[in-house]
Amino acid sequence: MAVEIKYVVIREGEEKMSFTSKKEADAYDKMLDTADLLDTWLAQSPVALEDEHREALSLWLAENKEVLNTILKTGRLPSPQVVENGNAAEDDSRAA
């Protein structure tokens, strides 16, 4: 018999995702926290978005926060392959 440890991210009583490492579960939970904050912020914007569109945009921005950070810091898009991977941290070191 095998013993398996599973880390589950639960939001509002709903299981969102499960992971085999605590680090991954914590990172996903933090990303969901960021998406919630972005959703609240976008709801206050002058642009009217349907709830589901605003939530989808918030989640997408949170998932791609490294690319967004690079755009805000440098005023330009990172290299296309970095944008595809959603990891602008690698490009930051090359841009400096």
C-alpha cells in the first residue's frame, strides 16, 4: 500500500486544484489571492466588464504577473518566448 500526500487549494468551499508539493500549492493559492485583488481593482475601473470577463482577465493577469511586471517596469514587452512562457524574470536580467 502506498501513502500519498496531497496538498489541496480550497476556495469558498470548492476544491480548485491539488498538488504534490506544498510549495506549488502555496504559489497557486497566492496567485488566486492576486487574482481576487485584481478583480476588486478592475471592478472599480471606468471600463464596464461583465463579471465573468473581469474574473477571467484578473486570473490571466495574475497568472502572467512576471510579464506584467516587466511591462510596467520597462515600458516594453519582454521577448516573445518569455511572453509565451509567462516568465519575464529571465528577461529582466537581460534587459538590465
